[in-house]
Amino acid sequence: MLLTSYFLWQAVFNDKTEIFGYSQNQMLSYIMLVAVLQSAVLASRSIDLAGVINSGELSNIIIRPISNLWYWLSRDAADKALNLIFSAVEIFLLVVLLRPPLAWPGFSHSAISLLLILPLATLLYYFINYLFGLTGFWTNEVWAPRFLLMVVMQFLAGLMFPLDVLPQNIQDFAAWTPFPYLVYFPAQVILGKIGDAGLVNGLAATAVWTVIFGILVEIIWRRGLRVYGAEGR
């Protein structure tokens, strides 16, 4: 996927110096940042939660003296660490072999802000993914809504291209969803394309969405336990 995006944008730029307000260096830097952030933020084992509920194996977890939420969060953390290693190796090989022109801003206060942004983005995605997993309490057909989530997220999280290349009305719509704050916003902060006001607004929006989904997860989890029949193995 990374190589496909890399060669696609190289072909798009060709002899052009700038497209959509991005130089070739900035665009190539963006897609590499997205690859790293995707491994750090979007890698998840809680995708298996619905299957665990459907099979009845959830009973083996909830009888243990540990919160189910923390159990899956710890699995997510291990999965992210493994994915980050593979992602780092992939990008290292790409940089060594292809020597792409990259653009990195100097260190600034926005770099410090990442210490807040990345944990919040990771927790936000965990709550979103966990919430979709909880649909397993009511249905065995969890593939379709999760597939829809992935399609929407590919577009609105900026995984395919930066959102600011889109028309303004679509950007405004995306800003009212939680998805840009998962990957697109952190990548823009690293590239130095977010001003002080945008940084504060983005952090606030990420925090608000994280709280909203955290509350929803707690409500749906309690309601799901009421209908859980521990059927299966």
C-alpha cells in the first residue's frame, strides 16, 4: 500500500512543483507519516471482540479480575508495538533504496503537542473499534458494519490523501466527524501545517470525541451484558 501511494504521487507530480498546496517533498512525507501513524493508531486486536462475544469465549475473560476494556487495550498495545516495528523497517528500506525527497519541519512546540495528540488519537480509535465490536451482543453479522467503518475511515481519516485537497464543504463535513483526528490531524501537526489556533481546536475536538465514545462504550457494554447468553464454547 505504501509503495503504491508513493509511486502514484510521484506520477501525479511528474514535472509539477506543487499540487493542492503541497510540494512533492511534503506529499511524500505525508504518505510516509500516514504509514507510521496507521501502525501506531489504527492497529488493533479489539477487532476480534465481536467474535469472542459470539463464540461465548467472553465468559472466560469477564470472570477474571480484570476489566474487559483494559484487557483489549493491552492486546491493542502489543499489536501496535509489533506493527510499528514492521512499519519502521518498511519505511527504512524505502528511504534507503529509493531515497525519496522528504520535507521535515524544525522542532517546535507542536512536536511537544504530539505527546497529547497521539495518545488521544489512539484511545479514540480504540473506543470506536471497541464500540463496533460490542455489536456482537446483538448480532452475528458484524462484518458489514465494520467494513463500512473501514471504507469511511479510509476517506475521512486522510489515509488515501490529505483532506485539505478536497473541496471546502467536504473538509467542513469531515471536521465534524472523529475520523480526521486519528491520522490526518497528527500528520499535519508533524508537517508544521497547523497553526496555534488549529492545534488547540484539534486537540479539544479529539478530547471531546474521546470522551463521547468512552461514555458510549460504557453504556453499550452494560446493556450488552444484560442480553449476553454465554452461548458457544
